[in-house]
Amino acid sequence: MKSSIKVDELRQEKDKLEGDRATLNERLQAINAERERIIQQITMIAGALQTLNHFIDKIDPEVDLEDEVDLPPDESHGPGPDEVK
């Protein structure tokens, strides 16, 4: 006995696969649209953070501990223990 596949069965399988492919393409397009929306949100948040950091630095600048700071002498008090009078 021979087992054979009829052309109609092949066409049905082809139609099923084409439908599956169309569904997957639609899902992929939706995922790509969501990805673009998320990238845009991340970019906006990065901009907002940069703006906030700018304002924070203006209001309360941080001093880099590696930087040398020249302070003018404070003459309102007497000499220290290692200073000559």
C-alpha cells in the first residue's frame, strides 16, 4: 500500500503556514512599534535627568575630592599651633 499526499492537503498546509507567517509578521510589527516607543521614553527620561542634574549642580555644586582648593587665609583668629605668632 502506498501512502500519498494529495495536492489539496499540500495547499491546505501551505495556507496554514502563510496564515501563521502573517500572524507572526503582525506580532513582529507590534513589538517593533513598542520597542520604538520605549526607546523614545528612555531618551526623554535621559533628557529630564540631564536637566535635573544641571539644576542640582547649580543649586548645590559638588566639590571633587581630587581637586585642590585654594582658600584665602582667615585672619579672624590667631595663629594655629604650628604657626609662628
